[in-house]
Amino acid sequence: MEADEAGQQVLAYGGDPPLATALLRCRPEDFQVVEELPFALSGEGEHVWLLLCKRNTNTVWLARQLARMAGVRPVDVGYAGLKDRHALTTQWFSVNLSGKKEPAWATALESVAVQVLKVIRHSRKLQRGALRGNRFLLTLRRFQGNREVVCDRLAQIKATGIPNYFGPQRFGRGGQNLAQAQRWFSGGKPPRERYLRGLLLSAARAFLFNRVLSERVQAANWQQPLPGEALILDGSHGFFVAESIDEALQARVRRFDCHPSGPLWGRGESLTKRMSRALEEEVLADYALWREGLEQAGLKQERRSLRLMVADLEWSFPATDSLQLHFRLPAGAYATTVLREVVRTQEAVGQSFLLDE
């Protein structure tokens, strides 16, 4: 596993490696996230949906507090995904009350310093990944670098996107989630909690995807379809396999109608063919243990776009030593992946999706 001194993967950049430096997360308000749902809530049903604003609060911990307050099982509380702990996040949760008396949420959550922004009923539980996306407002402090170079890179990102890497949060501090996954796949006991098993499997899957994507970035073909490519339709999870590549298809990729993809490993035959399949098999040849571990865990083959389009990207320098970024990302994409293409950041507060949180 190739890694840097912090235990993270060494991944190729979509553009020139950044030279500017800055400090991230000097305070929670420097990293603001707002979830966006892809559907309207009905106002009726057994599930109470809560839009909560939390500061320096772990998603899983808060979900367990909601279950305790409502007198339900932790599994009866839903959320779309893990959010950054050291941040100011606005996030949806659902609680299946099933005839139970509804708590006075604002009063109950005041004790854990969480603000209730909205309460509404719906017929279904909030499922993992059920988001249109997230809006971000990031403030980088102690900025040092060439503003013109940074602005040029941001303009390029706005126009053509970036490599859609999984962020380091997925792997845990120092890559510990990957280390635990490797011990499991090597014959160790899996975690007893379903949540922790899922965390390790997601980390392993993301690791393999990043390896393929980094190889294609280095080969300068991550934005170009290869023969046999599984092309993901923009804004969806649907894809089609291109046996051959013609000018019409290349034009669709240039217009961002569809995007080349990489593997989310699991059981079954590869979803790609020809040159695309051969490339992925070559890159992942040394990771048989990881592939077999994911297959034995029951995951199925899926695809993820190699290219990430950064919507509504705006930037400013509110002070001589600070850079502020506004943008929107689809569900499953990482703000830290955007940042790594622009500036070398140092975390003021260590943050990751850790097993001990």
C-alpha cells in the first residue's frame, strides 16, 4: 500500500501539484456543510424527520442520542451519511416513532447543543446516500501563495472538474481503517457492529477505486473513454458500456453528459470490457486479498465516476491571508478532494471517520 508519512495514499493530481498553503478548520465555522434532499417530504407518516444544526458533533453519536431521547432502537434512526465532526453541519435525521409519543425535540436537543431547524413527518426512513448533495462554505486561514495561480486553478476546476477521489476521512487517521480491514481480510475476526463492518468495507473499496483513478490520472486518460469503458450518465448511477469509442461519444464526454468510471469492487464479473477491463485488472493485480475480502463480504460490483464536477464554485480572499470557497457537490463526493487540488492544507484539528468516535 503506497502511503505518505501520515499513512494516506499518494495520489496523482488532476493539475499541477499546489504550492500554496493554508490552515483548515481553525474553528468549526470554517467548515460549513448543508445537506440537500432530492425529494419533498410528505408531512405525514410514522417517521419524524429533523433538520439539525450541529457543531463539533459526531453523526453516529447524535443518532444514538436521538434514539435514546425517543425511546427507540438505534436502527430506527436514519441519516444519509457521516458528516465532518469538526465542522458546523446542517444535517437531516429520521426517527421511526411507530405510535410512540414524540419528544419535545428543541428542549431535548438543547442539552447537547444541537439546534432544531425543522421538524416534519414522512412515510419512510432516511436511507444512507439519499441526498442530492451538499453545499459547502470553507474558510482557509494563514493562506500563503500566489493568488493568480490559485484563481487560475479554481477556474480550471470550475470548467472541467477534478479526479473524484475518496477523501482521507474514509480511511481513518493514519489509514487505520485500512489496516483493520487488512487484518480482517487476512483471517482476523470482523467487527461485531454492523456499522463498523460497513466502515471497513467502504474504506477497502475506496482504496481500490483510488488506486485505479490515480493510475488513469497519471496516464492522462481519466477524462477520456477507453474501449470497453463503463460510462456513468451525469447526475445518476446509471451507466452503459461503450464497446468502441467514436467522435460522437467523445463529444458527449467533453460536454459532461457522461463520465468514465472506476470500480467499486464486489462479487460478479467486471462491468467493463476490453481495454478498460485490462487496465483495471493490471492495477489491482497485487490486491487479490482486498478483492476477495470484499467479495466474501457479499458486496456487488458497482461503478463510480472518475470525474467530479464542482457546481456553483465561487471564491474570494476576504483578507490578505484567507481564502473562502463556496461550492456544491453530489452525494458521496468530498470537499477535501477539491481542496487538495488547490492548496496544501494542514488540519488545525485532526479529523476523520474513526472507529473510536
